Amino acid sequence: MTDVNRRSVLKVALGGAGLAAFPTAALAQGAAPAAAASHRGPDLVGVGDTSITLEFDDRLRSRVALKGVDITRFDAGEALLLGDRTIDEFAYGGHRTRRTRHPRHGAGVGVTLWGESATGVRKTVELTSFRRLTGMIVMKVTYTNGTGSPLAVTGWRSGAHELLESPAGFYTFSGTTYEDRRDWVQPVTDGFVQRNSLGMDASDYGGGTPVASVWRPGAGLSVGHVEPVARMLRLPVRRTSGGASIAVEGDTPVTLGPGRRLTTDTTFLTALPGDHFVPLQRYRDYMGDVGLRAPETPGPALEPMWCAWGYERDFTVEQVVATLPKVREVGLKWAVLDDGWQTNEGDWRLDPRKFPRGAADMRAFTRRIRDAGLRPRLWWAPLAADPGSDLYENRSDMLLLDREGNKQRVSWWDAWTLCPAYQPTVDYFVGQVKEFIGDWGYEGLKIDGQHLNAVTPCYNPAHGHARPEESTEGLARFWEAVYEAAHEANRDAVVELCPCGTAFAFHNLPYVDQYPSSDPLSSYQVRTKGKTMKALMGRGSSYSGDHVELSDGGDDFASSYGVGAVLSTKFTYPAGPDDAIVLTPEREALWRRWLDLYEQNMLTTGEYRGELYDIGFDKPEAHAVAKGGALHYAFYAQRWDGTVELRGLGRGRYRLTDPFTGTPLGTVDARHNTVELAFERFQLVVAEPVG
């Protein structure tokens, strides 16, 4: 084993005073801007900033500290997997430190460490910490086979740590997709295990945002990858006897010959207080630096919408047109024609029973929507072909095929998935977009379907893929082509992507103007998805709460409003197939009240302050949006009677009002920032500066 006591020990810190590398003695004297625990031993080398420190011992195991307090033990953070054998212990061989300046990320410090296992495998760990990305360390690991024999590698693991036990327990966020459409934010209960694969959970459910978090009160760990294209990795989280564990895992098998190298995807680790919101912001900032960011939101994407899906597939044009005046009266701005206008998924020809004159009737229909003072939007589900469609029968070359040549089913429509990385597929659907917007007169698209979030690797020989994963990585480029076609036809067009029930795939984000809560199963999902998407999309972005009829009680506009989401409904009037969503006089009064409040405050254009409250541990559940000097708070609980804290207040006093009822609630300031509230379901509070 290397005698690390004889080597020069180094810690690296990023702080407000500037970049520097400091010997341990200097840290002990307080010269470094980063906090460090006083008991740090001499056998360590580390990298970090004013929030996170990642230290390595003489076996290249690592420990995470948050603001100088250890939140993990020394764990085998990086490992090479060989079936039932794991190589995770490496004798320290040396390290070097360098200052760095990335053209987009800015100033940073890098540390490279290396060591060798007893069997002769060399591990090289490259770590980088950037000043503007506080709490985040970016990592890449290379394994070199020095054993003299081939190694049957089954995978690798990075960022593997166990967040130490907490009496309060843990919460977790996963940006990966499950077919059962489970909550993105959950408590980590005894026995909790979640695999969190970025691959396919089913033939048409998969992908997501490559970030997972686990946190306790005051401290959390997050991991993920920062590759510019989608990767099919895993981000497992599990409850352990000593806390809660998290990691990034890759499982592509490869035979690593003597002297050959395997380099992992570029991953990251964050240590930050609070829930998953700030880690997602760090991820968003990093990816934005390399060009992957939400587009500037067009104004129409912030306008509330009505969708004709309340009439379901068997709607008549007359039903929809007759509802339009009421849609406008209530205060809505969009009218969305949903599923049922087409002959099938694939050909996307107009149903002659509803549009007997074809395109002429559709153009007349969109004119009637605009004449009613509304914007027309069209539902569409590309990348699928129904059995019996002309597309399926005549262009089977577009199909996505697995390794055995099997087609991939889209379960909801009983259709087959098409390959998004095959240029004829792209051209076919781009042509449809141009027709919908350029010819028919639609001003937006509601693109729908769980199969649109991610696809499996494609082995169709007709496509000439260099690698099967080109389909997975090429999906974002498909959306880029769709997005550009829509905005070329109408620069103010709104592209809404609703990958039903999936965890939204971040790499598709640059080509989406609006993301809805995507068939939420509860109001809690509306709010937690909202917090997540606000972190990923940024200020002024368009997140829609989806149809309010999917919320608790079918009328919970408060959950959308409180997180700064666009309001949406699918009511029918004066009748419809489901009495529960008919707009009765009582519902109409409530709908108008919420839409008036939405229009008055437009919280969608404010700054969602997700860092102020912990979605898991703060009770009642709380959200805040800053807008024009005021703070708009929203609290949620089945029933609450007690004190709440109004965080984020600036200088001076604030007048408190319930904007939903107009009731005054007193005054507060930053030092005296609590108020007594008693409510059921929700309570809104606006804090406005006095004077």
C-alpha cells in the first residue's frame, strides 16, 4: 500500500475569494474559503467548494462532506463490475491538481487521482469543480486493464455513496420513468428499493431526466450524467441499514483486452441542503452551458387552455364549436382539438365523417376557433403506425426493431413505434407539421403519447445505424426537426409535449415550448412535477397543470396556480359523455374565479422559489413564487391549524392577503415571518411590500 503519510497532502477549494489550492495546514489556519472539519486526517486528497468536499483515502474510497460536516462514510464510490465480482479497492498512486477555465462553465479546479487494484486494474478519476456550480462535482473514470488477460466487464459504478442515517428519515426524487406512473418524489421507507433505469421500463415507457436525489433534513446527495445525448444508465436508490444509498451505474457489457481502457460516461455528484430543486438547477445550468436549455417561452404558451378531450374520441365538430363561446366567456385563450379527428395513428388523414371536405373543412374549423377569440391547437401522436394504416403497410422500413427483429408496441393505441433516427421517418412527420400549421391554420401542437419520451436501441438493418443506440440518442434530433418546422410555419407556434405519465426526458427540452403535468394521478403529482419542471426549465417557463379534472376532486386549480402553472380544463357544455366534467353554474363560477386570479397575477412569468421549502420535510407543503416585489405563497394539507413560516422575505414590512378570498392576514417582516393559518386543502398568501 502506498505510504500516503509521506506525500504532500492537498485540498482544493473554490470560494468567493477566488480559486486556490491549499495544503492542509493552510486550511487549518482558515486561509481557504471552503469550510473543512477540523478532524480531517493527513491521509486524504480532495476536491470541492464552499458547499461540497469530496475526499479520497489511500484506497481511493471517498467521503462526502457538506459545509464541513461528513454526510457519508468512506465508500467505494467508483467500481468496475465483472459479473458477480467487483473491483472497488485501488491503492493510491498519485494525484495532480490544476486550475481550469471552461469556455462556458467558467473558472474551476480539477483533480486527477489514480491507483491500482491488487489484480492490476488501474483506475484514473478526473474530478472538476466549477465556481458557478456550487455543490457540484463532475467526474469521469477510466479503467485500464493491466492484468495481462481479457476482462469480461459487465458494467461500472460511480458516485456510489450512502447518506448517513437520520431520525427523520429520507425522501428521494427520480427523474426516470415507470409504467405504473408513480410519484417522482417519495419517502424512502424501510425496504425501499428503486432501480431508476433510464432505459425502457416497458416497450413504450422509458427515459427521463438523468438525475436522482436522496435527502434528509438539511443534507442531500444527487447523482446523474451530463452527457449531451440520452444514455441508458441506472440511478439506483435504496434504504440501507445505515441510511440511504445512491449511485450511477452503466451495464453495457464489453470484453476489455490487456492494456485496453474503458472510460465511463461523464457523471456528477452534488451535496446540497434541501430537496431536489437546487441540484436540478445545477444540472440545468451545466447542460445549458453546452447548449441544452429550454427555449425562450413564446407569450401564447402562458395562456390558459381548454381541451375538447372531454368529448373524447367520438366528439362531433358541432359539439366543439358550440362550446367555444363558453370557453371564451370563462377566460380561456386556447381551444385544443384532441384525439379523434384522424382516421388512424400513422396516416393522420382527416376522418371524413367529421371533415367530409377534407382540408377545406379543417381550415374552416380553425377559422371558427379564431372567430371565437381563441387560438387553435391540434392533438397529434407521431412516431407510431397502426396496423392496417397505409404507413405501416407501405413503409415498414420505418419501424424500430429490437435485436431479435421484433417490433416495439405502443400500448395505448395498439400501434408500432417508428425509428426517430431514420431520415425518412423524420421527413414524413415534418411534412405533417407543415400541413397542420402552414395549411390548416393551427397555432400550436399538443404532441401526446408515452412512447415519445424515449425509444429502445434500433436494429432495423434498413436504417444503416452505426450503433443501435443511435435511435435513443436521435430522438432529441427528431424533436428538433419538428420544433423547427412548427416555428418556420408560424414563429409564435407553441409546441407542447405530453409524454403521458413519463418522467420528462431532459434532452428533448430544447425543442419544447410547454410541458404539462402529463396525465397526473393526483394533485400532489401536479405540484411535485411542477417544482421539478420549474427547476429544469427556468424562470418564465410554461408548465401546465394539465386538465384540472385530473386533480383531486376534479377542481383543484389551487395546485396549478400555486406552483406558477398554466391553468387547463377539458369541461363539456352544456352536456357531455361524463357528467362529472360538465360545466355546471357552480363550476363555472369557480372556474371564472381561478382564471381571473391567474390573469391578474400571471405567476407563470414570476420566479418559482423552490429552494425556500423542502417538499418532503416541511409541513404543511409549501411553494413560493416571486413576482414584482411580492411573494406569492401556497400551502397544502388535508387540514392545517397552526403556524407557517414565510421564507424569502426581503427588507421592510409586508402586508399579507389571501388573494383567493381577499381576506387580510396581517403584516410580517424577515425577522418576524410567521403567521397562524387554519385551512383545508390549500391556503394562498400574498406578501406585498408596505410603502
